[in-house]
Amino acid sequence: MQTRGPKHLRARAWNRRRKGVAFVMVLLVILVLAALAGGFASNMRIEAALARNTSNERRLEWLCRSGVEMARYLVGQQAAIRQQPFTALNQKWATNSGSTNTILTYINTADTGLAEGNVLGLLQNGDEEWQEFLKAAKVKVEIVDLERKLNINWVAQQYYGRHPMERAMRDDMMAVPNTAWSTVIDCIEDWVDPNGDARINGAEGSYYRAFGYDSKNTLIDDLSELLMIKGIRGEREWLVTGRIPENLPLIERPRFLFTDLFTPISAGRVNINTAPREVLVLINAAFEDSVDSIIRSRNGPDGIAGTEDDKPFQQVAELADPLIGFSPQAVGQLQRFLSVQSVTFEVTVTASVNNQVKTLVTVIRRLSDRDVKVLYSFWKETGE
């Protein structure tokens, strides 16, 4: 038998090594191709998701705008009901369960998915893709009248007298130390009044220019302006933002914020049918003792606001009722501060689909049943 020599054995070993290297290279190529294919597929999924999100973003935006139009329709149609010459919490604009007439009863503002009478239901017509989107989406429309609060510009001009702001500062309201009351009030009044003369505890342009801006010396457009005013800026900003420091003493923790009690935009007079107790007690010192009687009267037998048995005031003169406690003379003095109508409303529409959410805040003013104007709108960041 012929034996194979060392040269043959070396060639055979080389062939095995070469095949092994080739196999490893093939595996590497496969792995690289698999990684590229996976990356490509992942990118395609991401791009598809981004495209879908972008498309949904536009759809959510228009759902929010549609919600605003629904709100305008609601408050406008409410004014067309001649038997109700007042604005109250049991009307359709304020509650989803109240009923006023057949048209408004059909409208649904609740935070629900696709349903008859809500924003999604009214927008059902469309292609199959739009229909699938509507099935997954939700829309909530919230309407709040702004005449339920005191107009801070009227307060700053002492239209109601100085009492409302001082009352708001108290421990059971905003819990501002009484040593700081005058500073906060004087500085707000200086911010609004047109002259450049600072009050005793106030501030004008020379103080604010150190921070890069001047005293406004005209009406407040948004309550966020209070964050620029001495006495609040850097000292009590939580009274506007609501972000209360953890180390704030319990005695200085507010029960109410500026945003709970005041608004920069309204017709000025407070609606006694919609204002909460904490706002009504600010109006006048004589008002405080009778506020509970007003609320009991308007809430009706069940004592719950926004139900069918509510008994809204149809005119301010009805406060001169012995059961409420005002004399005709007192009512006559208070009438310039009070109303039974609201004309300014803040509409908050929140639209969502899957994990995407958009919120549009719009302030509207009702001039008549056919004329409801948009004053301004802004998109609210998620989590605000």
C-alpha cells in the first residue's frame, strides 16, 4: 500500500482551513445582510410610525378645531332660547346631562369614543381610513364661563373697591402673609394703571428695567403676566403656576390660586348663577353672609349644581328676597358688580388617539345667538 507523505497531509489540512475560513466568511456575510435587513425593516417601521403619527397629528388638530366649533354652536344656540334669559350651570353648554331643547339635547361633549351626537359622530362621513381613525379616537369638550370669576383688570382699577384683592390674600384663600398684602396689591395696580407713579408699596418702570422689561401700564392680557410683577416674581410664583414648593410652611400653602379666582378677560360683572362660593365672597363685605343662601337657592331642592331642578336667578333683583337676606337698597348697590348672564367662555378641547394627545384652548365671546367670536386660541402642552 502506498502511503501519503507529509506534503499531501499539509495540503489536506490547508484545504480544511480554507473551507473553515470560507464558512466563517459566509456566516459573517449572512449576519451583515441580516443586520442590514433588520435595520431596514426597523427603519421602515419607524418611518411608517412617523408617517402615521404625522397624519394623526393633523387629524387630532382638526378634531380639536371641530370641538371649538361645536362649543360655539352650543353657547350660541343657548342664547336663542328666549325662555331662559340667563346663563346657568344646568344648561347644555355646562353639563352633558342637562337639556334645553331637542337640538341641544342631541349634542354630546363627553370624553367618549365614536358616538351619536359627539364630535366624532358628527364627523363620521369619510373614507375607510378616516373611519378607522375615528373608531380609535376620543374627544372631550369642556366649556367654562369666565364671568364666574372676578375680572382682575376691574379689581386692579378698584372698580369693586379694594376689598376683593385683600379678601383673596387671606389665610383661608391664597394664604399671603399680611405683611405682603400691600406689596402684591399695589404692584398689580401699578402694572395696570397708565401712569408711571409707583404707589407706596408698588413698583414702576425703574424697578422692572433691571430685569429687562418695563411696567406694562395697561390691562393684563393673561394671568401669566403676574409672574413678572414685584411681590409675585421670585417670591410667590406658585400662586399663579400652582407649583407649590415642598418646603413651603403649611400656613402659607394656598387653598386657591389667582387662576381660581380671577380672569383677565370677561364682561366684568360676576354671574351669580355660575360663580363658586370662593368668588362670590370676594365681591363685597356685605355679600359674605348671604353667599350660602344664594347657592342654596340656585341649586334647587337637591342641593346639587347642574341638575334639572336648579333654580337659576333670572335677574339680579331676585336677591332682594327675605330668604336670601339682601335688602332692595343693598341689591341696588351691588347690581353694578353682578349679572345673571355670561358672554365669555373658555373652551378646552382634548383629542387623543393611541398615545397621541392634543389640547386646544380657545376663548370665545357670545354677542348674540348667531355671533360667537373667537378671541384667541393656543395649544396646551401635554402635562400642563
